[in-house]
Amino acid sequence: MSWLHHADKVLEDAFSPRAAATSRLAASWRRSAVTYGLDPRNSRAPERVDQSNVGYRRDAMGAFLALATPQLDQLFRMVGNTGCCVLLTDAEGVVLEQRCSDSDRAVFQSWGLWEGAVWSEQTEGTNGIGTCLAEKRQVVIHRDEHFHSRNTGMSCMDAPIYDADGEVVAALDVSSCRADQTEGYTRLIAGAVAQTARQIETAHFRAAFAGARFVDVGADRPEETLLLAVDRDDLVIGATRAARRKLGLTADSFANPLPAADLLGMRPDAAGLDHAERAALRRALARAGGNASAAARALGIGRATLYRRMKRLGLD
């Protein structure tokens, strides 16, 4: 498809309310043309921020980037020899990390897929990074699905990454310069991108609640991370975005935390409390090597009280 033909198609769908109402892609094209006032025929290179701005953004995300680096390296080892690059941006679509082979470097740099480039939907129209951030979901933008005609040589597979508060903090992108990339291979890469994004998100969440116990709520979809962070009293002090959505949690839920058992529909009754107390006594006795006096001291109760509780709970 020629650049002019592509631009005509984009603008036709962008200004068609019906197309935008029935297609996510057309809705993104409409945002690009109508809301942001972009022209698909514009051939200028993507905007860039200067190096000092990149440094400021990297410093602000230092801990996050340190956790993400091993995962980015691993993803690049999977796709780097197939004409793909790996990018990580901040929440505004500014590229902070990139991985590509030396043989593909010139192509990706000419396309603007490089550190400091701004790939928000507001500046670049429909593209993998910007549309992923705008719609807060995993996307694949393949060649002529891009808004700008000059970007139709690339295929982009992206997934958002959320922070411990459930807000989008980054986008993970794999872009391909291969014209012969098949749909099956695109799906395969997209799956790897989604999995890597969740691995980074999980590492970031666990680091944010170091020392907490983590409860896996059970994901409805493989690309989701559903974790609760629980303190020593079984109160929920944090949750991933997917867990918040599934359990209906808001910021107020953590200002006045609830027990994990209550959130998960396992509200304990008297028998449940007895079970918890019995387990606590057994742990104390095990740690004390069966010495009742030592176990009682560890629990902060008298030996006679320990024996009474053991008898009531059926512990010999």
C-alpha cells in the first residue's frame, strides 16, 4: 500500500463515527486525527527529549529499571536475532531502554526507535507504545495499522506494566523490521512480551512490599498478575492492578485494610479460629522441640495456660 493510499484509508476511517464505534483501531485513528490533530502524511521523525531529560527520567525510575533489566535482556535473547528490537518506555512513551543487534541498529535509529524518542499516541498517533499506554492494554500494531504512513514498515507488539499502586508505569515493546514476519510469529512474540511485562510487574510489586506474605488470587487470564500483599496479621496492604479489579479494591481499601480471608470469601468462624490457634501452638511446640515450658515462654503465656489450651484443642 502506498503512503498516500494508506493516509486516505486512515483519514476515511478516522472521520467515520461508525468505524470508530466498531473498531478499536479506527477509534485510535480517530483520536490521532481528531483529538490530537495529527496528519498521517507527516513524514517528520518522532520527537525526542534531550539527554539530560532522559537521565532525569531514568533516575526517577531507577529501582524499577534495575528490576526490569534482567527481563529485558532475556527477552532480547529470544527475539534479537530475528530483526527485532526491545524497548522500554516510561508512562509518557519516552524510550528509556533499548536492545537491538548491531546489524539492525541503523534501521531502528532511522525509525526513531531509540533512547529519548517520544512514542506517545498524542505525538505519533496510533503505534504500539502509544496505543498500549492510551488504552492500558496489550496491543499489536502491524505495519499499515500505524497512523503515520512513515511507520508502516514496522510491526510493534506491546504490553503495559503497572506499579504497586495499580497505575501504568511503563510500556514494553518489541518492534520488528521484517517485512516477511508471519502472523503466527507475531502472536508468539506478543505472548513473550506479555509474559515479560508480567514478570517485571511481579518483581516490582514484591520489591515494593518486601517482608510481606504474598497470596496468589488466581488469574482469569494468563497475561494477568493477581497478587495480594499481606502483613503478619493477615491484613491486605497491597494488591496488583488485576487483583484490585477482580476484588473491587480501591485506595480506601488499603487505608482501612481487611483480612485476606474476608476478601477471598473465607471469613473464619469459631472453628476457623480454633484451627488457627491449634496451628500456632503446634508451631511453637515444634520450634521448642516439644518442650512445653519453652513453647509457653515463646508464646508469652504460662505453662498451665498452654496445657489448658492444648487440652481444649485436642493436642496431646
